[in-house]
Amino acid sequence: MFNENSWTMKKSCFVVAAFVSLFSISCNSPKNNETPEKSFRTVETEKLLNNLINIPSQGYLYGHHDDPVYGVGWSYEPNRSDVKDVCGDYPGLMTFDLGHIELGDSVNLDGVPFDLIRKETVNQYKRGGVISYSWHLNNPLTGGDSWDVSDSTVVASILKGGTNHEKFLTWLDKLSAFLNSLVTEDGVKVPIIFRPWHEHTGSWFWWGEKLCTVDQYKALWTLTTDCLKAKGVDNVLFAYSPGSEANGVKEKYLERYPGDDLVDILGLDMYCYGDPKDPLTLSNYKQGLSLNLGMVCEIASEHGKVAALTETGFESIPVAEWWTSAFQAVCDSLPIAYAQTWRNAHDKPGHFYGPYPGHPSSEEFIKFYNSPKSLFVNDLKNLYK
Ligand code: BMA
């Protein structure tokens, strides 16, 4: 889909990108206190954004976390995927996590090698699919993990003027270097949807609601996006993904929204919990998801953004119809670009959210796969052109 306006914009973006790299602005030593240009992106990244905006007219991509690197009962087998083993096709969206890239480690917090994430990212791009990254980074103050909420001054400590600011800049440098290293054999930088500081409306991560102020949370976004851009990261779209705490109230959803200039995709992380035997479990999930995702779609349309269900699932999928009568039923009814379920752990029994061969819900998943709106890799035309 050629768009003259965006091409004109892109040409001027190239000029800005060339300027930025010429003077090699560093996160650690910003020149003249200038804010880096906020809108430059590669051609492929810009095309992906335009195509994601149009996707809801056809349906929505199905996404699965860590899909090609492990599944229930296996790990690290080339070309394998639980989703593909069930339905014959790869998910339209694959997601990975960059937790521990900030430490300079070779594997992420779940033991997945970063080299493998890079390789599978390029593979998914080459097959025409989409890739998104979350970042469960460590706690820079305590040395604990993302879930270490023992200290409520962590965000303050990494912002400008804080005791951990310089340290955090080195973390952003490592993140930027990885994002810049996602290049195909032909030299194309692979576009990524990056989803930092997620589920901040809860208080289970050190950047959560009770752990920092509204202004500090927004400053965290500005710092992150400015640094990435100053480091020449031009292959990223940014996704904002609160939990369901807003409960349908737009002002609450937008309370910590960092702004239209920093965010491309408005998301929602919302899971299904409860007794599988209780019919209310599915109906409550459906009702909550319709309310919250419906609200996200409305806000996205008002702000000219893409809407997406950035994380969902029912752990162990104990009700087979969850796929069709809950997840699909709601997603089919709303203009979202994608909906992703969490990982199929190979090392944590019962911790899976996608299908796998032999699981009782597989047949329902195949019905979902065969439904017209669910988009898998073979359904996708080139999203990067
Ligand atoms: C959580 C769980 C953890 C995992 C973390 C980061 O939801 O799946 O086991 O370590 O995500 O991927």
C-alpha cells in the first residue's frame, strides 16, 4: 500500500537519521540538551505501522510468546513450534523477552539465548510475520528481578539526577545495541514492536503504579525512547500495555500514557482466571475483555493508533472452548491488529497458554485457526511493503 504522504515524511526522516548518526549522539552525553527526533523510522518499520492500522479490516494476527524456541516437552529444535505442530502454520506474531540483555548476559531471564532470539526474529520477518519484544529487566537498585518491589524509589533513582541514572543509561545502551543488531543477510533492519514498562497499572513490577508517580512513569518512557532514538534505533514501534485496572474508564487508562508522540500501539494485558468448572469464569473474562479491549479500541481510534491485545491466556487452557467462545468471540468483535497468548514453558509444568499436540483444547484451537479473522503467517501479505 503506497502512501505518498508517508513517503515524503520518510524522506525527511532519512535526513534526520543521517544527521543523528553523523554526530553520533550518545545517551550518556547528549549534545546541546537537544531532544532527539521522535519520529524517524526505517521504511519497513513505517510500512509495518501503516499495515497494522489496516489489519483489522481483515482480522487480527494471532501471537504466541517464545513460539519457535521451546514448547511443552521440547526446547531448542530448529523449525519447531507448538502452534505449527497443531495447525500447520506459524503464528502471525511471535514475541520474545529481553530481560537480562541489560546485564550483558548471553541468555534471557528464561534461559533463551539472545543469539537465538535474534535468529528467530529474522526468520519470522523473512516469513512475513511480525515480532514484538517485552522487557522483564532486573531491578537496577536492589539487583533483584522485575518483580522486586521492595523499594519504591527505583524509578526515581534511574531518572536524570538519580543515583542509578548513569548505570541505567548503560542498560539502555545494551538494549539499543541488541535492537540495532537485528539485521537480515541483505542488510535490512528488522522492525520490532517494543513493549516496555508493561502492566504498570498494577504494582507487581518495580515500575508499577504504587512504585512511582505519574510524572516519573512518563519520564521513564521519555528517557527510554529518547535514548533508543539517540542510539539510532529506527526499527521500533512502541506499544503501551497496561493491565485491566482501568476497568473501562478511559481517563484511568490514559493516566500514565506518555503521549501520542511516543506510542504507536495501544494495548491491554488481560488474563482469564478462575475455576474451570464455574461458567462464570469464561463469562467474566469475556465481559471484562469486551469492556477493556473495547475501550482500548475507542481510544486508539480517537488517537489514530493501533489497538491490540498485548497479552492474554488461560493458564493450562482447562476449558477447551476458551479459544472459540471466549478469546475468539471477543477478538472477532473488535478492530484489533493482534492478540497474543503467553508462553508454553518447557521447564514449568502446567505453565502454558498456547496449544500443543495432544492437549484437549487443540481441536478448538484448530477451529479458531480456520476462522476467517484469525491471521497466521500464511494469511499475511507483505506487511513491510
Ligand atoms: C511470566 C512467567 C515467568 C517468566 C516471565 C518472563 O509471566 O511466564 O515464568 O519468567 O513471564 O518471561
